[in-house]
Amino acid sequence: MAVPPGIGRSIGMAAIFSAMPEERRLQVYQTDQVRVTFDPNLCQHSGICLGALPAVFDVQRKRWIQPDKAPANAVMAAVARCPSGALQSHLVTSVIRSVPRPDGSG
């Protein structure tokens, strides 16, 4: 960010940088069935998720998304209602790669 000459002295550089929006990290919450991601940079704070599944989405908790508190399909349905796209969900799948045995069978 280019700062006009002299402005750093008149209002202080700390004030300039504290006024700049801080990019926040993507948050990931996962069970063995569903992964929910939350991008705080996109959230419009509509509260739709809170109303849809209050047991899963509760801003009073430090880990405010707990996808294990409801069935995976219900979590995914609630996430799909997010108007900003800040919430995303994906089914967790397990892919087991076939490893050949030393004797060549399998």
C-alpha cells in the first residue's frame, strides 16, 4: 500500500495498518463423513447456518462448527444454504490403493 508523503507522521503508521482489512485463514472442520470449510473473508454474517443447525453452528464455541453434531446429509444441506459461499462441504471418501504383493498376486 502506497502511503502519501508525510501521512505516516500525521496519523501514525500503526493507524494505517490497523485500518487495513486483515485476510483471515480458511477454517476446516471434519468428521469421518463430511468436511466443512469456512472462509471468513467471504462471510456476509447472514446467520442462516446458525438457524439451520444450531447444534452444529454455534458462534459461542471456540470451534464454532462441529459437524459431528448432526448427520452428514443435514450438515451438507445447511451448508448449501450459505448465501455467500463462505461455507463449503464435501463428503470425505477413502481411496485405498491396491499395493502389489511381493509374490505378484494382488
